Amino acid sequence: MWSYLLTNFFLLILVYSFSSASCSSLLPSSCQLLGHFHLNGMHKTADVILGGLFQVHFFSSIQDLSFTSQPQQPICHGFDVLGFRQAQTMAFAIDEINRNSNLLPNVTLGYTLYDNCLELGIGFRAALSLASGQEEKIILDNKCAGNPLVIGIVGDSSSTRSIAISTVLGLYRVPMVSYFATCSCLSDRQKYPSFFRTIPSDAFQVRAIIHILKHFGWTWAGLLISDDDYGLHAARAFQSELSLSGEGCLAYVEVLPWDKDTDELRRIVDVIKKSTAHVVIVFAHESHMINLMEEVVANNLTGLQWMASEAWTAAAVLQIPQLMPYLAGTLGIAIRRGEIRGLREFLLQVRPNLHHSTSYGRSMITQFWEFTFQCRFAPPPAGWVEGGGTICTGQENLENVDTEFLDVSNLRPEYNVYKAVYALAYSLDDMLQCKPGKGSFSGDSCATLHTLEPWQLVYHLERVNFTTSFGDQVSFDENGDALPIYDVMNWMWLPDGSTKVQNVGEVKRSAFKGEELILDEDKIFWNFESKKPPRSVCTESCPPGTHMVRRKGEPKCCFDCIPCSEGKITNKSNSLECTSCPEDFWSNPQRDYCVPKKTEFLSYHEPLGICLTATSLLGTFVCAVVLGIFIYHRRTPIVRANNSELSFQLLLSLKLCFLCSLLFIGRPRLWTCQLRHAAFGISFVLCVSCILVKTMVVLAVFKASKPGGGTSLKWFGAMQQRGTVLFLTSIQAAICTTWLVSSSPTPHKNTQYHNDKIIYECAVGSTVGFAVLLGYIGMLAVLSFLIAFLVRNLPDSFNEAKLITFSMLIFCAVWVAFVPAYISSPGKLADAVEVFAILASSFGLLITLFGPKCYIILLRPEMNTKKAIMGRGIDS
């Protein structure tokens, strides 16, 4: 907010200053400036002048502002050698262009460079001076006339100053090419139509840092920013980019104070200490970091991975032994390093001009000389000589002093200055190469050196495209931004305690590959015991088999990992939800992939199935044996006395009952499902029908033995017996046919009992049909039981009635118990219950009806005579 208000205040001043250059009412015959700005600068006259704004001093102070006397000009102090080297780089680039016969032939470039003293107001004064000049008076036919003093400006280094200055210069379309202003807001072409830059915007710097975070899996980081446009826009960009990508979260965002506010810094350090984030990103200036690190050291806050923005990545003031336990291993984004051949030789030729002075400021070179050699030019300040100070001669040798001014091994901002100057020069050259009638402006006209307007240079600057001697391509996109590229730097802590800032990679954007990060991880120094990258996550990734559930009120990177429910899986980490397995599949115990469901049915290969199969075959075999015995002894009295034909039919039906149980074993298929109940129903009705007819025959024979009862047997002759059995059985056959036609049983995959199992069973299709089938069998069985029960007290000659009574009692008991057992048995057990009921009832009939007879035939042959059988009857 403060920077916004201050910017608007100086905008008003600058607009007023432009208007004040118009003809004064007090002096109608001339144009006169209202006053002079005392600015530190460098000047070189030529055909075309380029302006430059550089930070050559760190501080400024303003004298009395009581307005009881004429206000004094600000005074700059704290010489910045690197800022001066950047200004000299611009001078070198212009000198190199002037010596290049292929670029701007017959045109010489000059410059006017001013010091902004790291102060917004002074930067405004400098921009105003570049745009309108500081000449005392311009008189031409009683009118103010003449071209602007400069056709383009290289600068400013600060985003805040660039925003303010470009807002006004944009009104006049004066091109401004910054070498260090990175605020993404300056890409707004509507607000800043003539602003360009050779440094990537913070939007790309933010994405570059996010690429590094993503590369190392750091999804949880803290962000510290400066309280200016640089930091605030970076914070907004971070939050926006992380929200869009969904690949990380900010644990906290703290604003670093400009001054040394100990309480606020202590609070911020406490936030860092309590946070679980091990990565701290700092978008601020080195002065902020100096104050912050004092508090970090005081709290001995180690174990953090610092990430630096380009503003302090190469800050030598932080690369001291006292801070290395904390800052070693820092990863930072740095401006692209370049090589400028001949720059060092040019810097060695810098000499103060003792015979040149201005009425509106001191020469930068003079101040640099006095700062470097700790001397003063004549006339020296009062008491300087008396205090032991030396007088500068201007002949001192720069190579005899240890100064970073001559260190050209790590040219970063200087390389951007170099590219900015060449961008303006190539644009001007392209414009002057125009041929009449083929120009780019209205009427296909061309601009000339004498009619040049700044907006015309903007047109060509937007289309400039060249390659530097270092091999980097320079062009601007539709927002005035250059092709972005950053170096990735790492602070290496050497064994001798010194620090080396080494290049470990780069982040760049190209038309073909888009944005890409290239890192040489083997070169990276990690300031941790493991010598490996740290982990910095709010919550570890959810493994496969779990899904993320956001914690209420916390960032999206903080979540709980909840296992998937049964039947659902996730085969990826950090899944938002679990997916259901296909119908025939189920989740494995780890819930990370689907496996085929276990299948369950009464199988021939399991013990229960084997036992039931063996029992069924045993019953079939016993029936065959009994049948063979009865056939062999068919002429014996005991076989003939018990209606041998019905006995044979009964044995065959029992054999079918035993065999039909095999249809209930094995995987259900359509034909087995249809056949099993039909075979079961018809076989048992045939069996019970035979028993019913036998019971009725016994009753009829008994009545025939009584006087006058001979007529009863004529209704139960052999034909009638066969017809009765056939009729009763055909009814069941009709029931089965109707059932199969209307609603046939079918194979069914039952998952109601167990979600992880498929129980193969036969769906009865029609419950009514199945109930009628069982009910008909039950009706015949009950009828047989009742008749047999009524004749149970017959003489021993007719003792088969007792056997039938007992067998029907067993049969009914088995099937009455079957119904609840069948209903309550799940899956294959239901089939096992039905098979058991079939086998139990079949064995019950077989044993009770044929066991005593076989005993007599095989073991008591003396009783298998007509006399013995009739005798027993007479005795009883």
C-alpha cells in the first residue's frame, strides 16, 4: 500500500514537471525549466542518445523539508561498485556498437546515465531529466521545440521504480528496457505499453522454483517475501501457480519488515521453527536476509533447505563463515550468466575527467575513483588533508587495488544491460534500414534520424530478434518479456570454510520443448548429515490401497490416508478416491489391485463333495447288489410274497435317487440345473409311488383274506399297479415340465453371502414350481405313511406294512428337517443339505424295506419258504 501511494504521488509530480516545460506566462518568449535536479551521472554526446538508470549508491538522505527556504537536493552515499559496473557495461556496449561497422553505420550512439540511489523519488527525477532534458533554456521562434533528449532508456533495476516510471513514460511511448525489474505485473501491455525487459518476469521465476520443488518432491514449503511489489506479486504468483498445478502448498507466507524490527523478525523465525516445512523460499532483497539471518543465528535454526530468488542468490554479504551452518546448500535462481569479451579491458581504461564538470551533479567516475582509492579530488573537503587524507591525481592504477569492479567472471545483471543496449541498437538499425515507400508506418512511410519519435522505436523493438556473441537469442514476446532462462545456483560450503556459488543447472523455456528444468544433481551440495535432499511434505504420500481425505481447515497438501473399503482399490499414490473392482473381481488385502473372486460350489475335489459322491455311488452299488439278489432269488417265497415286480421298480427308483444326487455336485451349468430337480422329483415320486402301491396292495390282500373280500384284489392287479405308479409319476413329470418351460432353473452367481466370493448355485427360477414339486412328493409320502400306519397291526404274514411305516417315518422326518436346513444354509451348503437329504432318505428306504429281506435270503434261508412265511402268520 505504501509503495502504491508513493508511486501515485510521484506520478503527479512527473506529469506536472512535463507540463512545466511549456512556455511560462512570466517569460512568453522562452521556455524555461522550473529547476535543476542534482543527479550523479555520466554523459557522452553523439547522434542518438540512450538513457540509463542505475543504482550506484545504496542510500540517500534529504535535508530540511520545512519549506522555509529552498529545499535542498537529496544527497546519495554508500557507493555501490556493482551498480557502477553495470553503468560502465552500458557505456562499453555503446562503444562496441560504435566500433561495429555493420550495426548503425554512419550513426553514433551516446548516453546519459543517472544514479537512482535506490530511491523512488530520485529515480523519478532521473527519468524526468532523461525524457525532458536539463538544458537551461530552449528558444525557437518563441515556441518550445526539439526532439526528446533520449530515444530509449535502459533501466530501472527496481520493479517499484519501473512501475512508476513506465506508467508515465508509457503515456509518451518512450521505450524502456529494464535489466533487473522482474515483477510479473509489468507484463500488462495495457498499463505499460512501452516497457520491455531482458530479465525473465517473476511469473517465470516462480514457475522455475516450482519446477525445482516438484523435481525433489517438496510439496510443503514456507514463503518469505519483501514488503514491496517484488515480494507481494511473487506471493500472489506462487499461490496462483500452486493452486493451478495442485503440486504443492505453502505452509506459511510471511512479510519481512524493511527495517530491523526485532520483535517481528523473532515472530517470523518462531513460525519457521514450529512449521513442519523444511524448505523455506525467500523472495526478498539481501538487506532483508541480513536482518533475518541475525535472528536465525540467535535461535540456532538449522536443518532448513533455503531457496533464494535472484535478488539474493549471489549476495556475497551472506556468504560468510558465520552463516554457512545455516545457509550452506542453498538453491537459488540466478540471472543468466554471460561473457562479454573486452569488458575488463574497457573497465581498466576508466579514468576521471578532471576538466569536465556540470552544474547539476557529480560524475559517477569521480565518486568511484574516490571510493576505490580512498582519496579526494581537489579541492578536498575541509579538514581532509589535515586528517591524513590523500588527494586523488586520476593516475592511480586500478590493477593495484582489490576490487570486485574488475571481476568479470560472473556477469549476470551486466549481461542483461548488455542485451538491453543491443536490443535498442538493433531496433534503431532496423528502423533506419527502411526504404521509402516500404515503411511500416502510415502511408508506408519510414522514420528518419531527424524525425524519429519514440513510439516508432517501440514498433521495431517489439520485432527485434538477434543473437549475442555469447550465443543467446534475444527477442520479446507480446508482453515485452524476453525468452526466459535462469541458472540454478547452489551454495557449496568448502572444507576450508569458504563458500562457492556454483551453477548446477538451468530452467528455460523454448518454443519446441516448453519449460524444462535441467539439473546436475551430483554437483549439488546438501547441508544435511545424509548428504541427500530433505523431505518436505505435510503428509507423506498415500500409498496404493488408500485414498486421500482432506483435513478440514488445512491446506490441500495436508490429508489423511484412509484405506479403501472392501471391493475397492487404488493402484496409484495420492488417489482422491477408490475405484470399485469389476463384478467378478475383488480387492486384494492391500487394496492395490483387483483379483478374481474366489469361486465356491460343491465340488468333486473337496472332501465334502468326495464324501457325498462316494456315498451316492455306494448307495447305487448297494441297490444294484440288492437288485441282483432279488433277481437271483426271484422265485423264492419271500421275494414273491412281497410283490416282486414293485420291489424291482422300487430298487430301480432308489438307484435313480442315489444317482440324481450327483447332479447337485460340480459347477452348476444350465443342463445340470434343469435336470437336477426334475430328476430328483421324478425319481422320488417313482419311489414313493411304488411304496404307496405296495402299501395299498398289502391292505387289499389282507382284506381279500377275509370272508367276502375277494373282490378287492381285482382292483389291484398287475396292470392296475403299473398304471397307478405310471399315473402318479406322470403327474410329477407334468409338474416338472411346466416348471422348466415357464421358469427354468438357471446357473446363478450369488454374491450376497460373501462379497469376496462368487457362489455358483442354481436359481430355482420359480419358487412355486419347486414348492409344488416338493409338496407333491410330501403328499405321496404322507399318504403312504398314513396307510402303512393303519395296517401296521396286521398279522406277521403282512409285516411289510410295519417296514413301510418305519421307512416312511424316516423319509418324512428327513424331508421335514430338510426344509429349514436348506433355507438357512448358504452357498454350497444348501446343495450339500439337499444331497444329504436325498441320500439319507434313500438309504432309509433301502435299509428299512430291503434289509430284513436280504437278511432272510442270505443268512436265514430256512425262513425263505412258503411254509415258514405262512406258518409265522398262522402262529401269530
